[in-house]
Amino acid sequence: MKLARRLRPQSQLKINTYVVISRAVEEGINRGWYRAHKHTDTPSEPTIKSEIEREILNSLTEIISWSDE
């Protein structure tokens, strides 16, 4: 395996959490906007906000493990 040879034990993986979370929020906004307009061309403001909020939280749940601690 070539990949295993290239990685040294002291190698560290650094994740840019800002980028990961930003992308999740952006995806949530887009999905929420789509869902709010799924059955009507003129959803109410509360419906739009509710769908966007729900989809942002769904997107974040895909990348974050929520803990009660």
C-alpha cells in the first residue's frame, strides 16, 4: 500500500473546523430554502426560517456528535 508508506507515525491530520462547519451551514440553508418552497412558491417567513433552521441542525448533526455532558 503506497499510502501507508507515505504516512509517517508522527504525521498529524489537521481539520479546518471553520470550513467544515461553514459548508454544513451553507448546505443546510440551501436545503431549508428548497424545502420551504417545495409545495408552494410563496412560503411564509416563519416557514422559511423554520425549514432553514431544521436543515442547518441536520447538516451539523452529520458532522458533530452532540453530547449531553
